[in-house]
Amino acid sequence: MPAHLTRIVPWAQRLLAEILRPGDTALDLTAGNGHDTLFLYQQVGTDGRVFAFDVQTEALKATADRLRRVGAMTTLCSADSLPANPPPGVHLIGDDHARLARYVQTPVRAVIANLGYLPGSDQRVVTRADSTLPALQQALTLLSSGGRLAAVLYSGHPGGEEESTCVREFLRGLQPCEWELLKISAANREHAPELLVAQRR
Ligand SMILES: C[S@@+](CC[C@H](N)C(=O)[O-])C[C@H]1O[C@@H](n2cnc3c(N)ncnc32)[C@H](O)[C@@H]1O
């Protein structure tokens, strides 16, 4: 069986894997079922740090279970419980990613924002531009030189097109002298998911 050329999340992961190294710090703005958080953990290893946000308890639990199955040091954090210099491991944060700056102040090497809703759950809990944009803005501020932010946009669900348009416009506004921006999507499908990757020069 050939690999699916147009599956977008593997492209996002591939482009982040290129620049991530053991010991790095990475962010997952939408933990969901924990696939991307696990991927980031596998790149940064036991000496690295992954911060993963989600507003749904169900998602944080699924992510914690997935990470613990591979033996990752995983902690559930609140604003009060996250120390100023968090130890290596996976830090799961049950809060809106728009409050990212309250939790993470150190430079990060990679960020993933796989937007939309938790597959197989309540589709009313969905990412929206009014919190996604501040989260992306704060995440970009934390990215180190050569670091990458990957945003996966979906336009097929209610509100998805509006959010995708806002994110696209926001990222296209990044200054080319400071940022490179790559776009990948299936060219012959309606409402195909879209990947935007910003790299700080
Ligand atoms: C497409 S899923 C993420 C998939 C996930 N990265 C994975 O690997 O399974 C989107 C997630 O975003 C979460 N979400 C929605 N609004 C959010 C917000 N404001 N802050 C943080 N997470 C949010 C949802 O609860 C949902 O779990």
C-alpha cells in the first residue's frame, strides 16, 4: 500500500521532526487524543519538555494515558502548580491555549496547532479564531531562531472556514524578512485540510 501523499498531519510531523532534537522544548496547542503530543515527546526524549494544552478533561486524560503507556513522565498542571522552571517531561495544561504566556516563558523549538474538534466527541467544543489567534501570536513569540510552528486548518465543520481564513490571514501577515511560510494541501479536493508552517529565520 502506498503512503497517502495528501494526509496532512504526517506532513506537519515530518517538518517538525526535521528541526527537533533530544532535549528541546515543544508545544502542542491542542492535545486532543495525544497523537501529536506523543510525536513531540518522541522527538525531544526524556531530557526534553513538551507543554500540551486542551480545554477538555477527556482530551487531557486520553493524552496522559497515551504518554504514560510509553513511560513518559507526565504531569497535569494548573497555573498554580506549574513551577517557573518545569522539569523535563510532558506537562498537560487544562486551560485555554490563549493563556499560553501564563504557563510558558522559555524559548521553544517547535509548535503544533492541530485545529478543529476532538475526533469522536462533542463537535461543539471546537477551536475558534478568538482564542486560536492569541495562542498562535504568543507561540510565535516563544519560537527560537530556526524553530517552526505548524498549524493544521480544517474548513469542513461549522466555523472551520472562518477560523481557517483568520489563521491564514494572520500567518500571511508575518514579515518575510523574519519568517518563512510554507503551505501544503491536497490540490484536487474540496475542503481539504491545509498545513501552514512558519519558520523563524
Ligand atoms: C483536532 S483536536 C486535536 C488533535 C490532537 N492534536 C491529536 O493529536 O489527537 C482539537 C482539540 O482542540 C481542543 N481545543 C478547542 N479549543 C481549545 C482552546 N481554546 N484551547 C485549548 N484546546 C482547545 C479540543 O478540545 C480538541 O481536543
